[in-house]
Amino acid sequence: MSGLYHVFLAGLSILMLSPACSSGSRILVVPVDGSHWINMKILLEELHSRGHNITVLRSTQSWYIPQNSSIYTSIDVFMLEDEADLDFYNRMLLNVMECRRSPSFIHTFCQQSWITSMLSKGHGILARASAMLLDDPVFINRMKEAKFDLMLTDPGLTLGVILGSYLKLPMVFNVRWINSGEGHLTIAPSPVSYVPVSGSELHDQMHFVERTKNMLHYFYSVGEHYLFVEPPYTDVFKRHFPPGTSLLSLQLSADIWLIRTDFIFEFPRPTMPNVIYIGGFQCKNTRPLSAELEDFMQSSGEHGVVVMSLGTLVSALPHDVTEAIAAAFAELPQKVVWRFVGEKPSSLGNNTLLLKWLPQTDLLGHPKTRAFVAHGGTNGMYEAIFHGVPVLGLPLLFDQFDNLHRLKVRGAARVVEAHSLTKDDFLEALKDILETPSYRTNIQRLSRIHKDKPEPPMDTAVFWTEYVIRNRGASHLKSAGVDLPWYSYFCLDVAAVATVLTGALVWAFTFICKVLCCQRADKKVKKE
């Protein structure tokens, strides 16, 4: 018995001396609303199930983030989101559709200019919100007294980055988009010769004109960042942070970037040690549909069902476009489930079911589903890949054009333009997707590769989040390049010194040659 007792004491001592487990840690979360919240909520549910205590900062005007939840405690803060509304995105849609009428080389710059105007207004709002929070001693004391172990944020909302840095918390990003482009463009080397810049609608094999366009988009994005994104934060950084602080420097200080991409979707490109890929982590196996919806699916017979959804922000397409879509659906032998908000189209057929909300991933995983008509949001694209459903793309805003272009290049999607859509064009594209086997074959191949991983993306996301908590950061994974000024990063100082030295050597050589030549000339004159 004494031997067992000593073994027990030894084991207990080892447990007591081992590093503290990250379970039960206090995590402060600043999410982005809309479709981004879908991703964050799924990650929070998993972290909550593992015993972590979660506090979510949400806007008093939040669209989708509930105040009361069983998985987190919420703190309402004033993020000034009442200055924007959902109708803003519908107005922007009309402007982007007008841009799409321009020649292909120009229209990407036109629609990017509208995004720039949105960023300019949005970052002004976020800078004022950040100042309000940091200037509130009651709020700041509450944050400090909570003794959080981690800041988990989507850097699309800069408030989390600024607050986490101010509180000196280890930081994990749940990210795809940041500032004015895709996350890689901020943290990793991005040669414009084969890495398409966000909004360019290019792929990784570019000819000369396309590389020229990509370079112009790169210069545009750099100017956009320094002229429209950074300036609104100058005052708050001057008052609350050390000299030289910028939004970019705070973002680059994050310990781990959980990037919501997978290279079966993204083009191969350079990356960094603290970039972790969790593309498709929100995808789940299908659950049973409601009895009513299941009956509708089964009633489609051998023809199957087409599912259509245009995401969370844009509530309605222009009336003539919805009429053309409805008329095309009416001529299909398939049944259609359409997530739809707005006035019911007069051309709607008996085969089409309109729903204000639909269980998208459960429908995509249903054996009767034959095609997915989508706007090209990241969540929907990964769900289509996960379930192996070919896509007919109808891109409307933001990254949707690039996302659908990636699937199109891989032979898993076809894309139509909303600004010029007619019933005949839409019907022809639908029939092509439904009747050409290669679309389904290609996306099912992508699905197999996407699932061929040593562990599910969700487990990867949770491991690295807890890794940062256990180790109080991950500074050993950060590149020294993030702390270099831009002229050192590109070795422009070295190039400048080399140029000066080369110039000095050439001048010295020329000067010596002139002196020697003059001396010889003088000797020759004297001899004569």
C-alpha cells in the first residue's frame, strides 16, 4: 500500500507542476456582424464546450449577434453602427452593377472605388468608436479587472485589434478579410506576378496585360490603406499608444492568424509560420430537414432540386432581375428552393418554393440537390465544396467576384452577370450546370481533397487558439519582417547605399581617368 501511496503522490506532484491547462480560460471576443458572425459563433460554441469562459463585445445596434446567449456573456458597447443600415448594401449593389457595364479592364477599378468610399466612412466610424471605449475609464477598468487570457477577434472590425493591443492581450485572428484585402496580402509576401490582388478577378497564371492590371490593383490597395484606412486612427493612437503605432503594426502583432481558406480553393502562394488554415471549418454533416421541406425535396423525383441563396446582407435584387430568374426557374423540370426577401415575382412557377430563411448546409448535403445558385460568399462556397454541389454564380459585391472566379477556373462553377441577366441567359447557364457532368465531377474531386486532412479544420482552430492561451502568445512564430520599416523590408536602404557607392566609384574612376589624360596631354604639349 505504501508503494501505491508514493506513486499517487508522485503523480499528483507531476500534475501540479505541469503547465496550467487552457480549459476554463477567459476569452474576450470582438466579432464582425453579418456572415462573419456565422463563422465566429461556430468557433465560440466549440470553445464553450471545452470549458472556456467567453465574453463577447457587441454593438447596441447589432443585426445578428444576440444579447442573450447560453455560450457567452455579452457586453453592449456603442460602435456607432447606427450610422449604417442594411439598405446601404442594396444601394451599393446598384452602383456596382452599373460598374460592371464598363470594359473588363476598367470595371474592377470602378467597383473598388465604391468599396473605398465604404471603407473611408467605416474606418471613420470605427476610429471614433475605439476612442470612445479607450476614453471610458469605467469600461477600461472593467476589462482590466476581468483578467482575460486572450483576445479572439475578426480584424475586419478594427476595434478588437485596438482594444486587444491596448490591454496587452495575446491575440488570435479569425480572419479572411482585413483592411482592404485578403489576409495574406497583409502578413505574407505576395508577388504580384502570380498572386492576384483582391478585387482584380485574376488567377495565378497571368499574361502581360493581366500582370499590369494586377500591379495597378496592388498600387491602388496600398494607396487605399495609407490614404483612407490609416488616417482616421491617428488621434487615438497618438493619445493611447507609443509613438509610431499604426493600425498595420497592431494587426501584424497578432500571435496566430486563423485564415478561413484552403488551397483547394485559394491559389498557392507564400505563407508564414503563424498562419493556420481553417477553410471550411464551419461546414458540418447534414441534419434532417423539417417534414414539410423534406416532402418538397422528395417530390422532385429524379430531376432533383436547385437551391438558391444570396447571403445575409443584400436583401433583394432589382425587380427585373428577380423576374428573369423566376421565369427561368419556372421552365426547369427540377424543383427550386429560393431564399428570398422582397416582393414575390409575378413569373414565379409552381416548382419554386420561396423562404425567408433556409437551412443552407442541410439542403446542400441533401441527395436530391443538383445545383447551388449563389452570390459567391466564402461560407457558401466552402459549403458547396464540402457537399460536392456545382455552383451557378451570381456575384454581387466585395469578394464574391474573386471567389466565384476561383471555382470557375477549377471547372466547378459557371458565372453570370446580374447587370445584364435575361431569362434565356440564366436558363441556359442553369441547364449547362445541371446537364454537364464535368461540373459535378470537378467539385466532388475538390470535396474529396478538402476532406483529406489529418484532423478537421475545427480541431485545428481550437488547438491553436488554446496553444496561444497555454503559452501566453506565440511570438516565436512571428517573422522579424513585421517589425521592419518598409524601406528596410524591401532593402531600399541597401539599394540606395549601393547606388551611391557605385556612383561614387564611377565618379572617382572618371575623375582619375580625366586627371591621367590631362597629365598625358600636358606632357605631349610640352614635348612638342
